[in-house]
Amino acid sequence: MSTFMNDFARNITPKAMNNARISANAFIKAYNEGTAEFVDVRVPTETAVWQMNFGLKIPAPELPERLDELPKDKLLVIACPHTERSGMAYTYLTSQGFQARYLEGGLLGLVDRLKGGGAKDIHL
């Protein structure tokens, strides 16, 4: 097993996991400040049903071939409907040297945060 994965496994603690995820509010703040990039890792059949009209759309299975599309100077905020795939994508991207976090509550949580008047909070 790689050193990265050994170190990763040793840090699966409640305190360390706070560094793995980001709340919707913290994401919106970082995105508005230009310090974060949103990465939607859903597959095309999912994005065909409903869109997030900002950020990068790179399905999780395509990440290894599309790493050059990801900015290295920003925090990558990874999202899927809940958190399962985004958590795995977070692990992969951090193993590749990217600064990343997965979106707490997933896309469904973000949509809930942005519904109604909340949509004005994010600057697209």
C-alpha cells in the first residue's frame, strides 16, 4: 500500500475528517472569493436530469484522464448528490496532490441551501 494511503488511513478520525469536508456556506464564501472551484463528479445520465450551471463537470470515472483540467491553485470542492462518490473522489484527488474537500450534504444539501432567496448568495 502506498505511503499516502497508509497515512490517510491513520488519519481517519473525527477531527481529521473536518479537513475532508466543507459546508455549503464555507464553499459559497470560498467560491465567491475565487479561492475554490466546484467539481461535479456525477455521470452524464445524472447531469442530464438536473444541472448545476457552474463549475467543472468531470464524472468520477474520468478523473484520472482529466486531471489537467483541474486548477492546482484553488481548493477543489467535490460534489455528487450525497457524499459517497465525492468522498472517494476527494481521496483520489488528494492522493494526486490536489487540495480538495467534499461538499458536506452533497448537491442536495447545496440545492437546499440555495433555494428561494439563497441563490443570490453565490456569485456566478
